[in-house]
Amino acid sequence: MKKILLATTATAMIAGAAHAESHSNAIKMGVILGFTGPIESLTPSMAAGAEIAMKEISDSGKLLGGAMIEPVRADSTCVDSAAATAAAERLITSDGVKGIMGSDCSGVTGAILANVAVPNGMVMISPSATSPALSSAEDNGLFFRTAPSDARQGAVLASILLDKGINSVAVTYTNNDYGKGFADAFNENYTAGGGTVTLTAAHEDGKADYSAEVGALASAGGDALVVLGYVDQGGAGIIQASLDTGAFDQFALGDGMIGDSLTAKFGSDIDGAIGTIAGSENEGGPKFAELAAAAGIDGTAVYAGESYDAAALILLAMAAANSSEPADYAGKIMDVANAPGEVILPGELDKALEILAAGGEIDYAGATGVELVGPGEAAGSYAEYTVEGGALKVVGYH
């Protein structure tokens, strides 16, 4: 019996040591997105996209001595800055993450950056926070994004409408940093191109009835209604009220409105609607779609590719710095994201790690043709969508 007890104790000690070794060789990464709130239908695919990159790195066994990447999810809510800040603080102080993929909506991203990331020296890469104000935020070189800013999207959407002969519009935007920045960029470019903005009005999310807002917009007139809001919140309410009253039948939509729930709600009632969202025609897109499909995820889902890229950039920067500490690897993110170096596409993170370990250089193009043009700023193009037969369809890139 004594021998059995000794053997059992020895086995337990070995198992415990193995567990401790495995635990000590784990790198936790935060995934903070609006799992509740006005874009909650979009974020599951975004989180899953990021976690595909993490699993790819873990499976390779080639990051920092075979480190395993453990994703830790947190809810930004998209709109509640206090809740988002508290969630981000928990990721750092309680969970011990070494990088943050996120956040998603611009207002909460700015709050986390200023109140949590900068004071704690934590790297953040957002896949979808597009407010132009983030380009000049005080970030100490810790903030990046894989989607271009709305300064660019505003110009693209304005150009598309003018090219289609839509020369007057009313504009409504969600009353936050994202909506205001987008509306300003759109209006500036649209009027500079000869268009007329009949009225620009903010709307609040969470209301049961938007008939008053739509009534004011309709009174101002316009060939179309530009809706720069959220597909699971006030933006959808604005469209519903417009359809119910017959105020508008032509809609132009920003990226916060593009998602499967848009057509699930409205179907062919909004046929002809025009929308823009970050996207490009590149070699990496189909490769990511294949990876995602193998994981049971829709690789064409909104911002899923950008999320994969955000997570991959953090981990490849760690490899380049030979350290998981943000202070060490933050300065490597621009290096791995841009030329010179061997181009890296989705599914090639193993190869990228080998090149970096050998002292070589990589140019991470990823799922979305990543190119960082400065801290907090990404170059990029936009996909133009239309609703046709009740379904979203890509009709071009800009």
C-alpha cells in the first residue's frame, strides 16, 4: 500500500509539474468586442476570426518556445465606455493578458485606450474602430487598427452616390464618436463633389419609435437617406420608420449597417440600398475564407478577416521581438505588417514564425491586404455593397 501511495504521489507531482509548465508557457490574449449591444450580431464571427489566428500560432508550436495562446473574451458593449473600461481593466489586472484584439466601436475603443491601455502599457489592435479621431489619439505607440478610418470611408461613400447621380441626401448618424466623425467626413466630401446635404441629424440608439426623426429628415427632402448607424439598433429603427411612412425608399449605408441581420430584417424591401464596408480584392481573402470554413465560420462575415489580421499581427510582433511583453513587441508591429519581407497570407503563420526565428523579414498581408501607414492608421480600400433580391451583394471595390 505504501508503494502504491508513493507511486500515486509521484504521478501527481509529475502531472502537477507538467500542468505548471504548460500554464507558465501560455500567453493570454484579450478579445474585447461588443458581444452585447448594437452590433452584437457581428461580433461572434469577429471573435472567431481572431481565435483562428491564435489557434494557428498555438498549433505551430513555434512561438516563444511553443507557447499556447489562450483567448480571453470580454464585452465592450460597443457603447458603454464605463463598462468597456472595467472589462479591459479586468483583462489586464485579473487575467494577465499580453495584448488586446479590439475593441470594436470607436467610442469605447478610445475610452479603453486612454484609461486602460496607455496607463498600463498595453498593445491594442482594433479590427473595426474607424473614427478619424483615433488617428491622432495619444497612444504612446500602443494602438493600431486593421480597418481604415472613416475619413476614407466618407470620401468613398460620397463618391459612389455622386457617380450614381444621387445629388441630394439627408443624413442621420448614431450620436457618438463613430457616427459624428463619419457624418462629418461624408458631408465634407459629398458637398465638395457638388452634392447637397438637405439635413444632418443625430439619432439616439435604444428608442422604440423613430418616426419623429424620420419626419424631420423627410421634410428636408433628398434623393436618398444616408444612415450612419448600427444594424442592431437605431439605424435599423430609422429604416423601419422610413419604410412604414414611405418617407424614403433609397438608402445609403455605412459599415455599421452592413450585416446579415440587415437583410434578415428588411429583405427585398430595401432592394437598391447602397453600402460600404472595409474590404479589398486580394489573394488573402479567399485563403481566409477557406480557413474559416474549415473552422465552421463564415469567412466573409463583416470584420472577421480584419480580426484575424489584428490577432496575427500581435503574435507575429511577439515573435519578432522574442518577447510577449508589450513594451518589447509594440515597436515590431509596423515592421511585420509592412514591406520589406516575404508576403504572408492566412494559413502561413507557421512559415512567418520560421522566417522571423531565422532573422528574416516578413510583410504580413493577411486576409485583408494589411498595410499600416502609421500608429493608429491603416491604409485600405472599401467594398461597395448593394441589396439585390433581398440579399447583400458586393458590386465593386474602391
